[in-house]
Amino acid sequence: MTTTELLRLAISEERHVFELRQRGRAVAAAVGLDGQNQIRVATALSDVGRELVRQDVGTTAVFLLRRSPAPALLVELAWQVPVTTDSGPGWDTARRLMDELVITATGVTMVKNVHHSVALDERVLRQLREGNGASALDELRAQNQELLETLENLESKSTELERLNAELEETNRGVVALYQELSDELEQTNQGVVALYAELDAKSAELRDAAAARIRFWSNISHELRAPINSVVGLTRLLSAPGGDPMTDDQRHHVDLINESAATLLALVNELLDTAKAESGSLRPRLAPVALDYVLTQLRSAVRPLLRSGDVRLVVDPIPELPPLVTDETMLVRILRNVLSNAVKFTKRGEIHFTTEPGPGPDELRFVVTDTGIGIPPGEQDRVFEEFYQVPNALQVGVSGTGLGLSYARKLAELLGGTLTLNSTPGVGTEVVLTLPTAKDQLAEPAPVACALIADGDAEVRTQLRAALTGLADEVVETEDGRSALNLAKSRQPDLVLVGASAPLMSGSAVLSVLRLDPELQTVPVVIVCGDDPGGLARSVHGLGAAMLHEARISPETVGRSVRDAQLTARRTERR
């Protein structure tokens, strides 16, 4: 810090205070402070000086000009006898009028910033140190003159303030008049708004009653339709079940067609019922880890029979390594089935491409269905998600549908915490994207078991399954056919059963059906090991609360996922 000493004074009596004030104002003027700041410096010095004289403290005042780091006038007051207090009117005045006050036990430094560079020659310094010889009376006259100037300034400002107050009062009268006018208009408007609200409330009540009536109608008609449709489905399954009366190939084909039609009709009725539940807020997802392999098998089996001809191909990409998906599997299948069914309806040639991929967020999965169909015009792309709306086009003629599919699918997607979006170009095709969060679940890993039973006619498959169960099952029991598997299950009471879909003597689905009828074994987790395109097997296996595993994809990871799904399904069955 670079400083220059300007003046040094000794203060011990009341008369020295007048000199301190006078010299302080002169120094402030010399360093270039304006009139107001000169008065501030002089007043601060005189008030602190009086405090020190009152306490009988001999003080030395040193005036310094600080040139760096920032120009400022410094006044250092030093004393030998400790000051009893640094509080009081004088000190408060100094704190308000000076820019900084640094107080120690033996002195105080008062700082007033100077916002420009200062150049003082020897002549000015000599005049400051010699003083002008003014008496205390002269200083009092100077103070009185400063006071008069301040009073005149205040009087001028008071006159200006009175003028402004008069203008403000006149303005306020105009504002009050305008406010009264606006209040009258607003009152009239409010009366109209109140009447409009009353009318809107009446209309809203009518709409709520109509919506409630529609939901009741959908719920009632859906319940009424489900009973006979379930009977048809059950009877067709009995006709085609093993052990029934033999049928010709044509008869079996006709029964299969009846079963598929009844299943499609049942799915439509379920969608109507779920739509009514979603609108009423009573549809709730049941979250559980989902086996995506099984979902793809279901979708492939459901969609392939719908393809119009060999001109359209269904391409399903293999599932990459993905984080576990925890969601409502039934809702997921219904969303994707609706999207794929639409793609089949409006694609005459080309392909329908199904992809499962991570993203876009770190905890999300995307299901993308792309087709080479007729596309949707830009103006219709938002309307396709409205209930009962169908885009007019040539392929719509003769195509069955209610216009509920995409609306229902979007409602389900939102219930699962995801989104369903659509992007389409007429004549090129359509892309529909389902994005779902990958929720965490404490049951995402399979629980270890004491005893696992493997039943399959293929020795190599049994070996692969045994190796995949290492670390998951303490003991593994094997057999070659379904009939002996049932006998072992009754005698050993296993904690897990893995049975081949085409096991000799008794198929996997037959073994599963018997297990589900046995009170002691009906909750045991079951995994059905199958080959490509199981067809209706996937639906029946899922309906009986079991998991599926593709025999070509046996690994510790896939077996672990299948066992986890089977255990979760068994827990849900046990709670029911």
C-alpha cells in the first residue's frame, strides 16, 4: 500500500476538535472530494474527536493519502490510553458518513474513497500543514453557513415534493375514477361469467352422466359377452385336448379357427372393459419382472396368422442385452398386439419390423414397430388416438375394427408410466414407438432352491439345464419323460420343475395342468422348455401360471430369468 502523509494534529482539548474539523474539511477539499463529502469527513472527525475528548483520551490525528491499490483519504487516530468504548453517537456518525472504519485497541482508521487520481504539490501540502489561522468562531460561522445551505436545499426539495404530491393526487383522482368505471364493467362481466359458469356446470354434469352411463354400458355388455365367449373358448379347448374324441384334420382345423376367433373376440371384449376401467380410474397395473423372450413369442404367434399374404414379412429382431423390465406384462402385450395388428391391417406388401432397444433415457426401454404400409396423413396422426376414430382409406373398407385400438394402447402406456408416439409418411409407412421405464424390483433375481426337477427327452437339453442351474439349485433330479416327472414331483416335492414341451409319454403342458390341480404342488414354479413357434402353447402356459424358455437359448442368464418369472407367477397364484 502506497501512502503520503498530509497532516498531523494533536487532540486533547475541546478547541482542538474545531481545528480537527476545519483541517479535515480542508484536506478533503485538497484531495478532490466534493462539498457533501467534505462535510461528511469534517462531521465524522468532529464527532469522534468530541467522544475522545469527553473520555479524556489524548489522541494524534494523521491524515494520509492512499494512492494504491485504490485512491482514498485515510485518517488515523492513535491514542496511548485504552478507550473505554467505541460505541456512542460520535462513533455511529462516523460509521454512517465514512466508507470504512477499522478500530483497534490503540487507534482507529477512517477511510473515505476518492474515485479519481490525486496530485498534490509541495505548496498545497505546506498550506495544509500551516493552516489558515481561523478561530473557533470562524469554524462555527462556517458550520452555520453549511447548515443554512442545507436548509435551503431541503426547502427546495420540500417545494418540489409538494408539487409532485399535488400531481400524484390529481393522478390518483383520475385512477380512482377509472377504477370505478372498470369495476362497474367488471361487475357486469362477472354477472355474465357467473351465468356462463352455471350453464357450463350443467353441461359438465350432463357429460359426466353420459360418460358414466357409457362406462356402465361398456362394463355391463363386456361382462355379459365374456361369459358365453369363455364358454366357447373352454369348449374348443376340450375338443382339441388330448384324450378327447378323435377328429379329422378338417374338424381340428375348424375347431382351431373357432378357438382363434373366440380368443380374438375375448381380447376385444377385454379391451372394451379395460377402456371403461381406465376412464373410471379403476384400472391399475400389476408390476412384476417381465420375460421379454416370452412376450416376443406371444406376439409372434398372435400376429403371424394375421398376415395377408406372402408379400408381407414379419421381422422380429433378437433381444439385445437390456436391463430388467418391471411392468404389467398383460398390458404390455396388449399394447404391442394392438400396434402390430394395425401394422398388419394396413400393409399390403413389404415388412413389419419389431425392435426392442435401450433408451432414450438411462432407465427406459423402447419398443419400435415399423411398417411399409399406406401411412397416415399428417392431419390425421393425432386423431388416430381418439376413441372410435378410423382414418378413411381404401384398406379400411372390409377391415374389422372399432377404432379403439390405439386409444386403448395409449391409455395403457400412460398407466405404465410410459408414452406411445407415432410418426408416419403417406405411401412410405408408419413407425410407432412405445417407451417404458425400467422400474426397479426387489424380486429381480431368482431365489435359490433346494431341489429342482428336470424332465426332457433330449439328454443334451437336460445337461444344459443342469449346468445352468449350478449355484441356483442345491440338488437337481432328472428324468426322461413327463409321466415319471409327475411321480418324482409327488415323492420329492421339488421347489422348481423344468419340463420339455414335447416330453415323451406326457407333454409339458399336460404335466403343468396336472400340477396345477394338485393341492400340494399347484404353487410350485414351473418352466416349460419349448422350440420355435409354440403357437397356442404360449397362451395356455401363461394362463396356467408358468414361464417359458426357448431350448436354443439355454444359458445361466436365460434360465435365471425364466426361474425368476416362474417364482413370481407362483407367488401371485399362491396369494389368490
